[in-house]
Amino acid sequence: MRTIVRIISCATTLLALLAATAQVRADIIFSNFGPGDTYQDVNGPFIGGFTGITFDTGHAFTPRGSSFSLDGIELAANLISGPNELDVWLTSDAGGVPGIIIESWHLSGEMGPYPLINPALGVSSISHPVLLEDVQYWVVGLATSDTLAIWNENSIGQFGAIAQRADGGPWNRFFFLEGAFRVTGTPVIVPEPSTLFLLVVGAVSTGAFGRRRGLKLI
């Protein structure tokens, strides 16, 4: 039994290595920045504390044409007042709103002053999760009640799904002009479940054959 478990583990590891070697190039998964990374300098949804309420804001995106290993995220967020602290989440989708956190980052002292066109904020992935083709994900910006920031709207007129919640309550979803952001990644080949099954069965069969022939596999 232990031999079979090890064979299955080896087969799974082999698939992961195959997916890694199938990476082709860094690519843009999603971007709504204008030419030269431009965006609107005034308008956009709030992040953090405003009129005694703390707002979290998320924008949806969906990988097209391939699955991707995440490289990084950039967004246009500028500081209006308070401490210069911002959290960024990548989450799954849960019925059209942000769901489980896949990876998170904390930025300190990196937001430029509002209302100027400052360089986009960037975070780099450490875990490089695989974002599946045609599956929706969310980039979420969060700040404490002491910080007031704005996620500046894009300058190309692109509308999309936006989610916002107040004081950590339920998410409200609406369709509006999106905040400017970019998601980059490396295309990967993700084996179909049927392919994984066949490889595992083949590995187990090879193990059984080896045991019958008296071969030492482990």
C-alpha cells in the first residue's frame, strides 16, 4: 500500500513539473490601464475609512485563452489621508463576489498622493498560484479605518464587475467603470482530470508489474 501511495505521489509531482516546464512566457492576463499606464486622476471607489465607515473594494477579472501561473498585480491606488498602508488580496469567486483568499500582500508607504497620476503599485507573487482559464477571480484592496485611499478608475472607459463592502459586512456587487489594474502571469498547461487519472493508473500498473517481476521500485 505504501508503494502505491508513493507512486501516486511521484506521478502527481511529475505532472506539476511538466506544468512548470510547459510555461511559455510572461503575459498580461488582464489590464485596463491606458497608454503609458495612465488612469483617471480624480474618480474611483474608496478604500479604507470614509465618514466613519471602512470600505473594502474588489474588481473581477477572468483569464482568457490559457491558464496562468500568477506573476504579479499592479493597481492605481492613491492616498487621500491617514497612514500609508494598503492590503491587496487575490481571491477566488464566491457567487459573483470575492471568496477565499488565494494570496495576500501588505504595502507600506507606497501609495502616492491624491489627486496625482502616480506610478502604479505593484506586488509580486511568491506562491505563483495557477489561475484557471475562464474562471473568475478578484483583486481586492483593503485599508484600516485610519487610512483613506482611492482606487482610481481606468481612463479607457472599461466597465466591469465591482464588489464593495462596509465594515467587513456582506459584499455588494455592481457593474461600473473599473478601477485601473493589471494582472500578469505565465501561461501553463494544466492536465485534464482524465489525463491525471491515466498517468496515475499507468504508474500503479507499472508498480504492480515491477512487484510481480521482483523489481525493487522504492
